[in-house]
Amino acid sequence: MLVKVYGSAVFGIEATTITVEVNIDKGIGYHLVGLPDKAVSESSYRISAALANNNYKLPGKKIIINMAPADIRKEGAAYDLTLAMGILAASSQIKSEYIDEYIIMGELSLDGSLQPIKGALPIAIKAREEGFKHFILPKENAKEAAIVNDLNVLGVHNIMEVIHHFDGNKQIEPTTVDTRAEFYKHIDFPEFDFADVKGQESIKRCMEIAAAGGHNIILIGPPGAGKTMLAKRLPSILPPMTIHEALETTKIHSVVGKVKNTGLLYQRPFRSPHHTISDVALVGGGQYPQPGEISLAHNGVLFLDELPEFKRTVLEVMRQPLEDREVTISRARFTVNYPSSFMLVASMNPSPSGYFNNPDSPVTSSPAEMQRYLSKISGPLLDRIDIHIEVTPVPFDKLSDERKGESSVRIRERVTLAREIQTKRFKEFENIHYNAQMNVKQIREFCKLSEESKNLLKIAMEKLNLSARAYDRILKVSRTIADLASSKDIQSEHITEAIQYRSLDREGWLG
């Protein structure tokens, strides 16, 4: 008897429906074809033990299973439940009249219980697109898949629940999630708050500007100045995610199995990889491509602490994703794209010892050591960072002050208003949503300066020996400062403030 059941494979962040054809005939043998990997090929042992431990059996006949399309590689143990139900249906051990209306996925344990799978959300989206009515999957992934409307999501703990469901003995209760209600319920509770930061008013202002324009930022300062503390609070002042952004972010995290019982991700992601990370782990890839840290930071913040300690090759592979806001990973047989639109926040000590021109410091570095240390960061990478700011340690009287600083919620309100101005400004441009994404053409159009402002910028560039790459960055940042002040035109005070945020561009910065 021939039976067709349906599963799904995930490539990049999109799913492809897999048709599993099970044919049982006279003879003996178990043949699995259709380009399965080792984990899929080993499924027969898990299925056999799971069925035996629940008083069912693999039929002692010739079983041929084809996973179509046969030219796509099938990876992982998530097809165990699909294959098991196909075998039970083809051997008439369960009723199979409606089985073709279901997508079935799950990894079997030897006792018949189910392990969670990766990519439940993209699979659910594809199932709805292709007109499937039901999706059976492990209970741990049910909330994640239930984000998708108009699909009956059935979460199960073991194979017996699925068998009883098809036999009509006991129906599985569908998992339902009111996505919008859940989304708006979680929107206003930042884990880290700027109210906890003592002093550092100029740095908070700088972070507010970076958040308002989506600008990449680098914090330069000695150990203990508060660089990491400030970076961790940046997501709390970014505008709340839209439902579309939340879905896109959840989809990426789903592919790597980082979404279990949480359903939709409500907070913007904050990723902080260690400096020993490899280039593949950062941008994605591998034998079976997976998203890297920059894609997991999509719609959020990627924080690189101690930037010069990262391997130069790792930093260089990040240049193209920073520009294009997506990563393309090519293999001989296929190409996958992962979105990677994130805010880069980097921090570094000004010298190998951590102290720069500090007469009280017990350790100082020679100019040659400092030059070698700073040269680990390439010019093209710095070129993609709009704001450089020096962070100084907080004096004792401010640290001991009992008063709370301004809360993240208040700062976020100003940032959100500035982002709304930018959304209106760039509504005709498909891939531009905030000031940091402007190219040269848009800078010329939206960052026009008065004669007074032009002269001010000219004098500053000559006096401070600012490099040419600083020019466009200053214009972008001053446009954001003007938006925060709800000013239609860029004023001279906006230019003046933006010039302060280009520390590393000053020639002779090393003293």
C-alpha cells in the first residue's frame, strides 16, 4: 500500500514542503531514498524502538520510503515522526484518510516521546501558504508555530497522542496564541534601564542619537568606565519592534532552535559574542548553513566588546553585511540569504594597557604599541561606524548620588518621534528607513547646509584635521540631531555637536 505524508525542510529562513512516500510490498528490507543525511538514515532504529515500546511494530515486509523532491538534502532527526506515521498508515495500523491534510514533524526518543525541532515558525508559515489545515509537532514548539493564524497547531508529547488522534480515540487540543495581545502586553518592560546609570550624561545623549538614527557607534575608554553597562542598555531605548520585525526576528531564532515556549520574541535582540569567535560563527555558514551572530542580532544590537582583540579576518567579513544588511552564503548546490540589519556597538580601550595619556596610571603604552593596537581595526570597518565617543570614568560624588537618572522609557519616546520623522522622509525609498542607511545621493538631498553651517564644518575639518571619510558621517549624525530637535533644517549647533563624535578621525589622536 502507498501512502503520502508531508514534512518540511528549512533552507536559510524559508521552508520547503517535503513529500514522504511510503510503499509497503512483499519482501523484506528497509530502503530510505531521496538524499537523506546520516541522522535521517538512522531514523529506522529510533522508529522501530519507539513503535515496539508502544505496542506497535515495523511491518516485516519490504518498506520503500522516498523523500521528494529527491535533489534537496534532508537533514536532522525531525523527520522521525513523519516517517513513523507514514509507515503506520501504509501498514494499516492507523486510519489514514485525512493524513494528507497535515504537516507532521518531530524527533522521536526510543520510548516514543518527542524532542523539540528547529524552524517550527518558517515551517508553519509555509504550511499555511500551501493550504495545509493542520500542523503536528512537539509540544515545546507549539506556541512558536501558533503565532501563524489560520493553521490548526497541534502540540504533542509522544507518538501515542498522534496515533489516538488519527484513530479518532482522543483529539489533540489545538494551541492558540493571540499574537497581538501578547505582543503589546510585553512591549514596555526593558530588562536594563538607563535610570541605573550614574553620571555619563554626554554618553547617554550620544547613545540617544545613535538609537534615533540607527547609527553604528564605538565607545573608547579605560576599564571600568561603563562601556559595557551603557551598551547593554541601548536596546531599551530603541523604538519597540513592529509585529513584522518581531516575526522576522523570531523566524531567524527559530531556525537555530532558540525559540521554545516563548512564542514571539518581543524584545530587540542583544548579541555579545566573545572575541575568540570564528568568522563562520559571526556571519553564518558551515557545512549545513546556519545563521551567525550578525543575523541573530537582526533588528537589534550586536555588541563587540574589546574590538581590537577580535581577529582581523573576523572583522573584515563583517564589512559587506554592514553595508548590504544581509548575508549571502553560497554553496555549489544552493545559496541562502540571512537578513542582518543590526546596530553595531563596539567598545575598546584606547591602548593595550587600557589607559591613555593618564599620568596617574601605573601602566602606560608607547606610541608604537598604541599604533599597532589601533591598526588592528581597518579603515574600511571604521568607515562604517558613524559615531566615536570617548567614555571617561565616573567620579565618586556621582557614583554615590542616590538620585535616579532619566529612564529608558522617556528617552525611547524621543527616539521613536525622531524615527517617525525619518520614516516619513524615506517613505519613497524601499530599503531606507532611518538616517544611517542614507547613501551619498540621499545625503546631498536631505542634509543641505546653510552657508554658516558649511563654513563651520570647513573650519572644524581643517582645525581638527578630520579625514575626508568624516564628512558624510558628520552630515548623517547632524541630520539625526536635527530630527531629535524636530528641526526641518540642520542648524550650526547640530553640526557642532556631530563634530564632537568623530574622535578616531582626528589626525594625531595618538597625541
